[in-house]
Amino acid sequence: MADFRLPTDNIVRPDKDRFFNEENPFEAMMQRLDRAAKLLDLEPGIYKVLRSAEKEITVSIPVMMDNGEVEVFTGIRVLHNTSRGPAKGGIRFDMNVTLDEVKALAAWMTWKCAVVNIPFGGAKGGVICDPLKMSVGELERVTRRYTSGIIQTLGPDSDVPAPDVNTNERVMAWLMDTYSMHVGHTVNAVTTGKPVEMGGSLGRREATGRGVMITTVQALEHLKMEVKGATVAVQGFGNVGSIGAQLLQQAGCKVVAVSDRTGGWHNPKGIDVDDAIAYVKKNKTLEGYGKGEAVSNAQLLELEVDVLVPAALENVITTKNAKNIKAKVICEGANGPTTAAADEMLDEKGIFVIPDILANAGGVTVSYFEWVQNRGGYYWTEQVVNDRLRDIMVNSFREVLKLSMQHKVNMRTAAYMVAISRVATVHRLRGIYA
Ligand code: GLU
């Protein structure tokens, strides 16, 4: 039997007004795009194309709730750019979903796929809802109605969703089933991050955390810091944070702090990550874990550690707390955890940031492997998946690092430069259809 975790498990909500308008996420993405575009001397035409999303869909989702009343939710799907291949990107269920946020996340997916050089464009979706307050039946009805609302864009050659915040394998199974019912036959390549029993890839669930571990180890080695005993604090104990922490511990690091939406625990002697995962499996959250000193999510970010892994939501490292961050390496497991305005402050402090579009690209890389396996109808062993993932992550890290040293820019700007030049090259080759 598949081990389904509830989509609502282990979601960190460090700060409910986390956007507090320091940066709108779309603007934050644009600022980084601008910086890299200038350095690349990008021609104005392509620059204009890259600033806008190809398609934005908003649908209303009427759902019969368990109490017999109809609730209407709003669903969004944005396709930012499909020049390099089908649109790819997750779907999140969250009360804070906005069109601007989804647009930013869709563009990030374009850059992410290009940084690791997989043949996809970028997309993102979201439904404004509070899955913590919904039953499994309500979640299923929301998923199916949302899927049928955006069905025109979906398809293995056009738009391929995946899990994201508060969605998981089970949600992808409902999405795949709904799509397949509409077209009249089973199409498992319409989504990735599915249960293994129905065409999901081995290693997909662990892939983002594995990428976080691989890039962190690369960074420590580059900085000539010992991997063994390097202290790590991880914010977020969902799919990315918990597995990232577990694999970093297996690589020899000392995980000294973990947190989820209920708060965190700090133990300078080290936290047994397997034990914390087992606790969360039983108790749903880290609340009451108790093996260490209780810390807030904000305090965790400022701990004296070698590596900080923000693996929860956007905009947790801002101009308000960047100056207090003591980590030497930040590995962005989440999408957009650092505001654009905080980038410079981290640079001034000499902190080595592995940017989100590189650090958390392990997930979409194995999504690509899943799509390839589905289309070929031939399935790989977990070892093959993990080895191919490692090759892609290590090569991408080295490529970005090389460019960052050549141009004397930080890793984020270098990653954007790699990504934008790949997307721009395809636009130049394809030309403008008129
Ligand atoms: N939601 C994940 C991300 O932000 C995975 C996307 C995918 O696999 O398509 O990278």
C-alpha cells in the first residue's frame, strides 16, 4: 500500500503576513531577471518576451462541501514560457495564493528547468483554499473540479503539473484520473509526482531534498569547509526539509535545529532526524517534540550554524533579519525564501547562497525522469534515478559556480544568467511567428 501523507501535513507557516510588502514576489523575480539580463546584454525584444507570462488562467471552482453547502474557490494556472518544451510546475493549495505569486513561481520554474537544462518551460498553479480545514473528500472534489477547469492547457506535450505546497502524490493521482476520464484513456505523463504504483518515479519523493543535500555538499567543498560535523538548521519539515535534513545527516553533517509551522527545536548536540521524522509521522507536527530547546521559526534563521536551509515558504529572509543571519551557507530548499532586497545584505556578509532555482531543482529533475519513463513505458531503478540526478545537480552547480567566478557575481545572478541565456537562445532560434 502506498504511504500517503495528508497534503496538509508539516506545512510551515512562519509568518502569516510574510509578504509585508517588502517585495511583491513577481517584482522580486523581475529584479533578478533585470540584473542578469543587463549583464547578458539581452536584446530588448527577448527581454520583453521573458518579462511576460504566455498564459494566465483563473477559474472558479464550485464545490459541494461535507456540510451540504456549496463553496466557490478560485484556481489559477500560469504558463510563463514554453519555448524549451512543455510547461512544468507544481500546484499549491494555500490561502495566500495570489496571481502575482503564481506568476512569479511560474517564471521561477522556467529558470529552474533551464538551469538544470531539462527540456521544459515553466508553469505554476494554485487554489486559494485552506487544506488544513478540509476533509479528504473536499480536497478530492476541489482537485477534480480545478483540473477540469484548466483541462485545456493540460497534457503531456503542453502542461505537466506536479505537487507543491500542501499537495502530494494523492492529489496528483486525482488530477491524472480526472484528465484521463476527460480524454477517454489513461495518460500518466500528464502529471509527475504520482504514486509509484501508477507510474510515479522511484526517488521522486526524495528528489528535492536529495538535490538540497548534493548542492550543500558541493558548496561546503568549494568553500573548503568540512562536511563532517558541519552544523545545519532546517526551516520546514515537509517533503523538502525533512528529507534534506535526513540526507545531510547521512552525509555527515550535524543537524542542530528543525522546525515546522508549529515552531522549532534546537539542540547543539544534534537532532536525530530519523527520530524527528518518526515523531512527525505519529503526531503530524513537531509540536511537543521536546528533544532540545524550543525556538521560533524566526529564531531558527538566526542561529549560529554553518548551513541554513530555508525549506518552507517565500520571503522569510528579508532586510529585517538578513543582518542577523550567521550561517556561512544558505541552501534555498523553498522557492523564493529570500527577498531581492535582502540579497545584497547577504552578499555583504559574505554568505554563500545556493539559489532556489538551483538548490531545489532536484524535484523537477526527477519529474522530468518520471515523464520520460511514462512516455517510454520503461521504468528505471532507484539507483539509476539517483545517479542521474546527482550528475545533473553536480554539473549544474559547477556550471553556475564557474560563471559566478568569471563574472564576479553571486550564485543567484550566475544561475539566472545560465537560465536566461538558454531560454533566450531558443527564442532567437525559433524567431517570432507572425
Ligand atoms: N513544485 C516543485 C518545484 O517547485 C516541483 C515542480 C515539478 O516537479 O514540476 O520545483
